[in-house]
Amino acid sequence: MGLHQEFRFKHASPDEVRVFLRGLSEVAVIEDRGEFFVFSQLPGNPAFSFDCLLIESGIRSERAGEYFPFLGLFVEALTGTFGSVEVEDL
């Protein structure tokens, strides 16, 4: 696919991260597989895919297409919810 990154942040449990990811339903279409989430464009927007795998330290992502608008909203919501976030390219 495309770029791989990890978003590391402090959280109480994987369930807290799942609730956060499910809360992004207003800005993207979500396919929720429990430990793995796939986000894609809302109708009428440029195509993208933004995959999120829950890991112990946060989220591992892989993305492709026109994901930049979603990434900005994702990072803003992530820091607003969990505070400091460390991002690493893989």
C-alpha cells in the first residue's frame, strides 16, 4: 500500500483507543474489525485508505491515496484525546 507509521501515546486500554477510532465516523467511512480499522473517504471526496492496527503502544497505520485531509483531522483528534503523540515512520 503506502506509508507505514506508528502513533504512540498513553492510553488506559485498547478499548479506549477503539472508542476513539469509532468516534471518527463523522469524517470517514469506517470498517471496524475489532483490532483493525479501515477508514476511507465519505461519498463525494477524493479516494483514500487509512488502515489502523491497534498495538500495545497505540496505533500502527498504513495509508494510500488522498489521505492528507483525514490525517490532519486524525492527528488533531488524537492529540486532543490522548495528549502527546510520538510518530515514527516504519
